[in-house]
Amino acid sequence: MGSKKSKKLKQVMMSTRRKLITHDNPQSPISEQYKTARTSINFSSIDRDIRSIVVTSSGPGEGKSTTAANLAVVFAQEGKKVLLVDGDMRKPTSHYTFNVNNTFGLTSALSRQKTLRESVHQTDIKNLDLLTCGPIPPNPAELLSSRSMEQLLGDIYQDYDLVVFDTPPLLAVTDAQVLSSQCDGTVLVLSSGTTEVDNAKKAKDLLDTAKVKILGVILNNREIKETSYYYYGNN
């Protein structure tokens, strides 16, 4: 019985790990598209470096968490010291992707139960650390807009070259807008054949209303030759 459970767990771990295609298959066409996105982001601001990126979507199931993780990987591969933060404090998934526990994380650091360095998980990917969500709080939007979040960002900038936030969908809750207003830029993830045009427009309008810098849009699941990802430049 124990061996069956172990085998099943291993299968689940392998399944989630395949989402990190930029690490597992860095020469694949999809990985190359992530690198193209990285280049576009790097050149999106002439006056200053992009130190913080929010990755969000219009609705659920559009691939934002997979995109955030793979973007973090390609920036780490570039040599930057990167922190991936699971800012989706309603449905966190990063601890599954990286196969780590979620007993502490972002909420622990924001509530000052632990320091940033005590809350961070090291990954087996060079230059990439992970801050999971931690215990799910009753007030995510308030935590993200708090003074503690501002102070935590300051701590992150001292230790890392870049922070990538995975946040909830824009049309569901205000979390992504709140965090985007504190960061250098936002990437909007849409899914071909899934995202409705009206919802995509509403998502962009919400970001415009929050006066955030939109770095670009990543369109998932569109078949272009052998790739499934295509990056549109700055708006």
C-alpha cells in the first residue's frame, strides 16, 4: 500500500514539475518564447531596471501561475537573483509546482511571524528562490496593500535583483490591482480559445484604472508552428 502511495505521489510531482519547461527543456520552442518575453520586459523600461513584476490574468485557468514560474526561471537563467512570490493568497499553487511545504510563506512574513529570509524556500534552480503563500489569510487584499507589504518589498529589493508575483485573476478580486500599483510592471496572461474578448478588455481597463505599467500580454495555447506561447509587445 505504501509503495502505491509513493508511486502516485511521484507521478503527481513529475506532472507538476513538467510545468517548468524552461528548466526541464530550456531549448524547446516554448522556452524560447519565454526568453523572448524576458527580452521584451528587459527593454520595456529605458530609464530604470524592472525590479518587480506582477503576473495576472483576466480569469481562472488561463495559465498565469505556470507563466509566472517559467518567467522567474528564465530570468534566473540570465544570471539575476530572482524571488518568485505566490501572491495568490486565495488559491496558492507554487508549493505544488516546486514540491515544497506551505506551512509558512508570504503571510508569515507580512504578519511578522517570520522574517523574509526565514520564510523563503531555496529551489534546485540556480539563482531562484520561492516565497510560497503560507497560511491562507481572511483578508488578502488588505495584507497586500498594507505597510508591511511595502516594507517587505524593500527587504526583497535588498536581497534580490527581481521579484515575480503570481496574483489572482483581475476580474475575480482586487488583489492583482493592489499589488500592481506597488510594482514596476504587470504582465497579463490570456488563453487562446478560452479568454473572452470582453473579459480581456475589462482586465486591461482595470489595470489602466490602477495606473500600472503594462509590460505586455502573453497569449497561451495558440498554435503557431510548434509553439504554444506568443508574446505581444508593450501597450
